[in-house]
Amino acid sequence: MLRSQRKWMKFKSPLEFPKEVKYKPILESLQHIDPMSRFNLRRGSPEEEFPYLRDNHTYMGHILTLHLYTRQFNRATESGVIFDDIIRPGLEDPGQPTGPMAVGCLAGDAQSYILFCDFFDRIIDAYHDYKITSSQESDFNCGNLKGGDALDAAYAVDCEVRVARCVEDFCFPMHCSRGERRKLLSLAEKALTKLSEEFPGKLYSMEELSQDAGGKGLAMMTPTPAMVKIGVARDWPDARAVWESQDGQLVVWVNFEDHLKLECSRTDANLQLAFDCICLNLLKLESLYKTLRHPFVWKEHLGWVVSSPAEVGTGLKASVTVRLQHLPNHKRLKDVLDRLRLHLIPTDKPGLYRATNAPTIGFTEVGVVQLVVDGVQLLICMEKRLENHGGIDDLVPTHKLSGYTEKS
């Protein structure tokens, strides 16, 4: 008994270590704290909180299960984004059973894509038909684009290229504070002032736009109902602004759905010139933001990280308005669009459709625009065949067009 007592006493730790007492407050301040431990959310179990998804026509609604929801339930990013914040867009707007399906979710910050990766990876896989198995590549060499200035003007009416970016160390618009939004506007003012030295333009606040249209129909904007529901339009119009180039070629939207969105619209279908404009000025802004010590968010496996998983990778959407009378009613149109990786969206004018890229990841920036150029050329070729009462079966691609990861 005495021996066991001595053995116990030998290994018994003292009640206090003097240095531990002295440095404990410092050590605790350095220790990572689980963000969820700071919350006292009045909510039930995952089973009780699981959302109603029966009539939900979004990718989120199709992918989310109770098991997946339970795995995300007690997680929160360091800025306080929880999973219910992520899926709120798809619950507020459950979508329609016809037309392109929306993703139905948004990231509240860049960490959301890491912390909720088992959900976001499934969304990206389903929406882009792309499995995240390698690093995203980037290519802004606009000279590599082929045929962007050769679309048939009798069918291709106009075009647009837009690209989104978010800034490192800031929450995304769905979740950011007023102070963050105002600091982002301050950064944009500095960067766009520098850009204006080479490419003249002017930054308009929302208040100024209510009095001055800015020369390109930039009338005072009101947030869409969807923006209001998901919180992107909080404190409107505080710290929102629009920069327009003097020649009207380029518009930069500040603090809307993303921190920055560059848009080049043309009244012809010369995608080459629109893409040139975006590449040149985006690279300048990227350099300016690095100089300000606030680079754009880039993750090796995701590429350029933005609010919506529908636009990660390149953040780039290219589109052409096409005049089509026969093809939209053809029975094989869905197969054609699926294999070309395009969306075809009706406009408010009969016979005019907007053809735009479906994926933004798995392709470089040049690859995304090339996808639209090649796809629109084929759609026009099919329309001409149908005008002459011919068939198009021999023109339908046998498989989906591949990105660089699928070719390698």
C-alpha cells in the first residue's frame, strides 16, 4: 500500500505551476476558439431545423440531405457565417421547374468554401460538371482567343463579358458589415482613381446616379427582391458605387453581388474586343489591389473565389445575343446546349436569345470565352440549316466539350 502511494505521489502533478499561472491569460488569448462556442443560437436539433425542400428547384435543394445538413450544422466561420446563411438564397428563392437551375446558395466569406467544402464541392460538381481534383489554371492572354471577331452579324447581335472578384480579408456582400463595405469602397476609389490615369473614367455613387445617368443609361438602381431577401442589399445604397470609363466601354460595379464586377458590353458581337478590354483592365486592377495590400481572393483548387459557387474558378461570364427562329423549338436543343456547355436564355424581344457559358471552373479565362465563341458559331450554323429545311443531327456534338483538366 505504501509503495503504491509513493508511486502515485511520484507522478502526481503539483496543483499549480507558477509560470503557467503567470502566462495562462496570454496562452488562452492565443488559443483558437471555436466560433460556434461564442453563439447561443435559439434553435433545435438538425432534424428540427432541416428546411422544407420538396418544391425547391435549385441545386442546393436537390443536393442537401439531412445527413449533409447535420454535418454542417454546428460549424461557423471565424466571421460568424453558419450553414443556414449559406443556403438561405435557395430557400428565399426556390426557383422554377423550367429554365436554367440556380445554385441556391452563396458563400458569406472565403472560408465558407473550406469549412463547408463537402457541401460546396457537391454544388460545384453538379453545376459545373466538374470534380475538384486539380488546381485551377488562369490565362488572360486574349491573343489566344480564336474567332471572337468573326461571328455572323446577321445572327449575332451584341455581346458582353463580365468578371467578378472578391477582396482578401473581407466578408462577402451577403455577410459583410457596414464598416467593411465602406472600406471596400475606399479601396475601390483608390484603385479606380489610379486606373483612370491610364483609362479615363468616373466613379458615381448611387446618390449621384439618381441625378446624373452617367452617359450609359446608369440610372439610379434599386436592389432586386432577391438581393433584399439574401441580405446583399442591406443599408442600400450606402457604399455602393459604379465606375464608368469615359468611352463607355467598361463599367465596374462596387459592392453589389460581389466586391467588384467588371463589365464590358458592346452593341456588336465582337467578343474579341470585349474580352481584350476586360483582360487589360482586370490585370491592372489586380496589380493595384496588390499594391494596396488587399489582393483578390485566389485558392489553388478553386481559382478566383467569389460569392456564388456558380462563378468560382474564373469568375467570368461571356454572352452573345443571337437571333434564332427555328432552333429554340427543335427537339434536340437541350442535348446541343448540354454538350456545348451553354445556357440559352430568352430575352424580352421575340426571336432573340442570350447564349452564355454554363461552367466557369475547369476552363481558363480564354477557354471560357472560346466555349461561347465556338458554341454560338455552331448554333448559327444549325439555325441556317433549319431555315433551309435541313437536318442538324450531324452537327450535334457527340460528347460534352472538355476543359483543360479533362483533356490532360
